[in-house]
Amino acid sequence: MAKLTFKRCEKKFLLSLGQYEMLKSEILKNGMVYDKYCKGGVVYKIYNIYFDDDENSVIRKSISHPKFKEKFRMRSYFIPKSGEDTVFLEIKRKIKGTVVKRRATLTYKEALDFIENGTRPDTDDYLENKVLDELEYYMSIHNVRPKVFISYERMAFFGGDDPDFRVTFDRNITTRRTDLRLDMGVYGDKLLADDEVLMEVKIPGSIPIWFSDLLARHEIYISGFSKYGNEYSKFKGHDFLHYSSRRDKPLSNTSLLNEKHDLQKEQSNA
């Protein structure tokens, strides 16, 4: 069964092409291995439709840096060719730096019927039904519709000793606000320059010391880059984050522990 729930801290970094090539080499030397979808070091592709309302309330709230935010999207790892191809409907929530993602696995036809007509897929699986409950409730209180297509090429690695520690590199981030269906293929505007790469570090607990030291040694800092958030800034005609303007804040286990402490405190007071 596909995993339905993901919980982790995620940190994002804008890199130069040179930093990307260096980091790929270094993390392989330190025992990380290619994701199963990156056999032989070949990238795989991710295709998303993000949902929002007519006022863009979801993304406007997200970029205001609240303690709690959530996004709703449809995701696929290939362009659907038929209604029976597999896609995912996801709610991605972030609470004080910790990401919780809930995912339902559907056929493309089921997903479209669910979103466009409110026809709930029929399943006897308890956990799948719980996720569908959340998706159904979200759609009942938020008047969202397809708003943005975002696709990209990803190179992914995970720790040889800790498979929950993941590092991904995204390039060729392509966005559009027309033809908002996954089966329409990939075309649109590039969000990053050809010599920019987005790195995401996904951490269930503490980061390995060697990786923290590697980033510090090469002065690679957290950027806080949001694909949808920066797409919205570009759509509104505003400047947005690039490699040259990244925020200089090093990644450390101390900062992650502080975030986890804040989250536990918030939950205990709820």
C-alpha cells in the first residue's frame, strides 16, 4: 500500500549550478544513495495542479508566514494518458516548520469526478477513507478550484543508513495558469534560471553532522523558497527570490530542535 501520511521538517535552499554538482558528488561519497525513481542518476518528473479560490486566499495566507498553513493539490509522476492512470490528491500542512502531508491514491477519472462533481471514490480501505474525509471537508469549507500548474525535474537521494533522511534537487520548474489539467502536458514559464537549482532537505529528526558541516563549509544557507509562493509573486508582477538574493541563515540541529519545541508547546496548549 502506498504511504498515506508523511511527517517531517523540510528546509529549502537555492543553489548555483556549481553548488548542485558539488553537493551531488559529496553526498554520494558520504553514503547517500539514489532514490528508486532515479536509477543511474536519471531525473524523474513531478506534475502538480494547485487549488485556490478566486481571491488567491490560500497562497496569500501561505506567503504571510502564519504558524499554520495548508495547500491542496493533485500530483502525478507522469502525464496521465487515460482515466485509469494513478494520481494523488494531497493536503500539505505546515505547523511551525513541521510538514504533515496526507495523500489519497486515486485514478485520474476518480480524482476529477471527486473535485469537479463531488463524487467520492468508493473504497473499503479505512485509512484511505480517513484521508478522503479530510479532502472532502477541505473542499466543503474552501471554495477552491484548479489555479496553477507546476512541474519540475527532480534528482533525489536518501540516506544509506537512514532512508527517512532525503535530499532532493529540482530544476526546470515550469508553471502556467491556463489548461489546468495534468493531461495537457508540460508547457509554460520557467520559474528559475537555467543555472539555479532548488534543494530540499527532508528531515524526520536530526540532520547528520556530516551534512550540516558540508553546508557550513561551503556557506550554503536556507532560502525558504516556495514554488507556488514565488509563482504567485511572479504572476502579480513582483520580484521574487533568486540565488543571488537568498537569505543567509545556516541550517543547524539547534534550529530544528527549537522548531520542534515550539510545535510541541503549541500542540499542548491546543
